[in-house]
Amino acid sequence: MMKQFDTKRGTSFGSIPGKILKDSKDIIKTKVTQILNIGKTKSVFSNEMKRGDINPAFKPGKNNRMDTGNYRPLSVLPYLSKIPERDF
């Protein structure tokens, strides 16, 4: 699953960058799998993995960058939160 990460995309503040996760997947995959399986069996998802950064994204086709209505919120979540999202 980690080999599919797009490491060119941003990561949320305080989370592990995708490139580091991808490069160290052989070392950390056992522990990450254990952590995610425990959460799955207990039906618990860590609050830290839900926390993301909200950034303004300019809407395509709009001209005025000074108008706040021309932006939409873009949530950047930690890479590890994507694993259960694709798995479940």
C-alpha cells in the first residue's frame, strides 16, 4: 500500500513525509500493520490520524485572487491515514 503513495504531494504538519514512509516501508510495515489491525479489531481510529491541515485552494476559472469566495478548503491528511481508507 505504501508504494502507491504520491510523495510529491504535501503532508500535514507534524506527520511523517510520504517519501520517508515509502523508503522505510520494509522496516516499518510490520509495526504499522499491527497498529492498524488493533484499531480495526477495536473499531478505533486514532485522533492523530484524523487531524489534517486546511489550506485554501484557488478555484479554477476564477480571476480575482483577492476575493475569498474564489477559494475552497483543501484538507491535507497524514499519509498513514490513507492506508485504512483504502483497506476497509
